[in-house]
Amino acid sequence: DRPIGRIGDTLVFQNNEALELGKSILIYRGLTRNSGFEVDVIIPAFDPRSPFPYTFTIAEAKRGFKLVNRSFRLLSATPSFLHLEQVTE
């Protein structure tokens, strides 16, 4: 799978733009007020109109987190862009 916005193991998300990753769609929703960021996950096979919202703190995301059965580490988060590194387990 080579999602739009992939540069090697780095994924680049633009705010409110969908990025396909395997059988899921991820949408970066921006920064939160409490030093975090939000990502919506849509699983089209399950329900293409119902996103599952996830919120991560910057600190926890830099240590690593799982989303859609993949492991990531936060590289940077701004109001407009999110950069994640996909890490192998």
C-alpha cells in the first residue's frame, strides 16, 4: 500500500484531507487545546460515513502509538500538517 502523502516510512497528512492507508482512511483533524492532535479513522467496509475519532497527546505520540493495526511515532504536528513515521515492530 502506498498512500498519498507517503515518503519512505513517513506519512504526511494535511488538515482535513483523507489519506488512504490499507483498507482504512485517515483524516488529520488538527491540534487540540491540550497539547494533542486528532485523527479520524474511516473503515469503508464497515461504514463509510462514520469516522472513529482518536486523540493523542504530543508526548505519548512521540513515544509511539498504534492506529489501524500499525505502529507510528509522531515526527511533528502543526495546525496544518501531521508527520508520522511508520515503525515496524
